[in-house]
Amino acid sequence: MPTITEPQIQSVLVVGGGGFVGSHVVRALLLEPDCDIYVASRTPDSHPDQDSRVTYKTVDITDETHLAALFGTIRPQVVIHTVSPSPTASAEALERTNIEGTRNLLNVAAASSETRVFVYTSSDSALVLTQEPIDEERGQLYTAQNYSNAYGKTKGIADAMVIAANGPGLRTATLRIPVVYGEYDYNNLLPRLLGSIQRGEQRMQVGSDSKVFEFCSVHKAAEAHVLAAKALLRVDSAPRGDAQPDGQGYFISDGKPQPFFDFMRRCYAAAGAPVKPEEVKIMPLYMVQSIASCTEWAYMILTLNYKRPSMRRQEIDYLDRGCCWDISKAKERLGYEPVKDQDEAIRSMMEWGIDNIKV
């Protein structure tokens, strides 16, 4: 039997490479030898690490003509699409970026003779979540008719769109990522954790904390993107079989489902602010949901919707969902392995945050 050569990523375009996950994908790609790395972003200077091996390009993915010109210039072999507005962005912004932007990227990638692989960063919010352990075949993506909020709808539609685009000319896959944690998180989970400690709110808990959630080290999430790209590049050089990596959605996580506030308290403890069980102060979920809804209405009326409160009803509702995943398919088809020591990954994040983030 002939030996299958390990594929090399020769050139890659990371869309959204200035973001949290995207910037870690770029760092993971810097470990690949002889790989030309391009970062597409509306704000390319936002990347925390400016490396000489990375070429930064300003681009708006909602402009297909602009995208086509970019592809014609850089001719990427691989596209890794990580960009998305905030989950609480307006429905219009989410539709424009997550659906129209993804469609444009797929169209331009499919039309490029050099582009062979397309990897999309999806989300746990793209699926109907469940407390019953599920694999990808049992997972249900949100659709235009069935969704919980605009973010989930647009991510679900984009996920399905990427999988449907798979074919001999362009191999595609989606990576469904849950709550991501790690260093270089300037705008997501880490500042909130540190802010809670500073305000003395680490003892607060919303709801019973009985539902489990998946979490993922950002280093492993980034690594999964590189593994997926290589697996898709390998498709055309290997015999076709039943367990092909292309045209698939994958659950990516630490493989350690746990209650949301249990994980948060592990983070607080790693930052030197442990919370004893008897110190936990529980606020009923329905009460916090009501407060969040009233605050949003007040902001909408008093500021004509120009400003939005820091606490959003959508984020509180998320605490009542949770998810529990089987990540076997990612292990088997991509070679993915979850983080070995979650406590060490948490400690590293909190130490970095204390040294680098002011709240």
C-alpha cells in the first residue's frame, strides 16, 4: 500500500485573524513550516502579534468584488473563516456578516482554482442544545424557521451552508466551538471574570447551575482548525471511504462538560479569589431575566437604542441552555485531542489576564 504523504499548508487566508480565536489560529499556523499566512480583517492592526511571516489585508467580506480581487492577488490554498459579530449585535449586522459574508467567501473560494479547503468556525449557539450527550449526527442546527435568537439562527444557517458547499473542487468542514477561554482574550470571557472579582461579584450565581456546558481551551480550538485544514487537504490523496473528513460538522471542546458557575469558580480560584460553597449567593434565573429585559427596554427608550446595557437578556437566557457533546468524531477524523490539564490551562489564562488586562 503506498504511503500517504502528510499534507502541507502552503498558503492560508485567516478571515478574522485579529479576533480572539482567529489570532490563536494564526499563532498555530506559525508553527507550520513554509506556510504563507494572510490575515483578512477590517482592522488588521488589531492583531496583538505583528509577525513578519504574516501579511495583513484590509477586507470587508460583505463585498464580494473586493473579496474576489483579494483572492486573485494572494491565491490561498486554504481559507479559515473565523469572523463573526458579537452574539448580541443587531440582527442586520449578524445577517450581513454571518450569512451574506460567508456566502461571498464560499462563492469566491469555489471560483478560485487554487483554493482547495474551507474551514468555518461555528458555535454551540448554532445548535439546539441539550443536556443529553449527543454526537454531530443527532445535533440539530438552527434554521431560518427554528431558532432561539438572531446569532444562533445566522450561525446555524452559515454552518449548513458551508457543509453543503463541499465538493471535489472545495473541501469544507465546520468546527462547532463552545465557550472559549485562554490568553489574549481582551473582549470576551477573561475581562468579565476579572471584572467580577474586582467588583466582588464572584460569589454571585444565576440560577441553580444544574445544567452542564462545554468549554474549550483556545489553544486547542486553534489547533483543531489546523488539523481540519490538513485533513481536508488529505482527502484527494487518500482512498474514499465511509469516514471521510470533508462535508462534516465537528464538535470541538475540552470533553469535560460541567456546570457553568462551577467552571467560573475554578477560574476565580486560579486568580486567588476562591469561593466556598457556603459563600455562594444564588439569584433566581427568572428574576435576573426580568431585570435584564427591563434594563434593555429602558436603554432602548432613553437612548433611542444608541446605547446598550452590559447585561443582556440573551446572555442570561444562555445560562438556561447548556450542552453536552461527544467529541469522538473530531478525534477519529481530524486527530483532535482535547486539553490534557484543564486546571493548568485555566491557571495560565488567569495569570496572563492579571498581568495584561486592566478592568
